[in-house]
Amino acid sequence: MPKKKQLSKRFRRRVVVHFGPEEPRYIGYSRNVSRTGMMVGAVKVFDPGTVLQLELDLPSGPLRTTGVVVWAREGPVQWLPTGRIGMGITFLAPSDELMVTVKAPTAA
């Protein structure tokens, strides 16, 4: 069941995510994805409010989208596997392909 702040169910999906404000030049991994956003585990994080260009390495090929950082936690690289560092990102215009990939209901 989603937490109080979560608006949609999260699905655990681990895909490579390239991200950056201008171009997706940094790398991280999705920890969970929903129809509204995702958590990206990464050492490099951006401040809340930053719009990021995202590229997800899906089995069907790369998928580009944009999102805005809603929270960010920094920490040492040793914390990366724990999920204690990274960013919460809300999608700005998720594609139908992304919705199918996460097996979430499409937006109304």
C-alpha cells in the first residue's frame, strides 16, 4: 500500500538511469518506479526543483523523459546499495511506453 505522500503504487524496477539538467550525463539506478515518478539511487544528486533530462535503459531500447527532483539525499558511495542516497523524481510528461514498462495504470 502506498505511503501517505505517494499518489500511486510503486513497482520495484532496476534499470540504468542516465540523468542531468542539460544532458543525461550522470548515472544511477532506479529503485522503484510508479506512474508518477521514480526513486533513483545515485551518488550525484540535484537540489529539489531541478528539472532533469532522463534516459532509462530499457530492454526495448533507451527511453527519454523529463522529471523534476522532489527530494534528494547525499551520502557516501557505500550507502548506494542500501537505498539511503539518491533522488525522488516526479515525471513531467511520462510516455505510454514508460507506463507499460512499469505495469502501472495509465494516467486518467
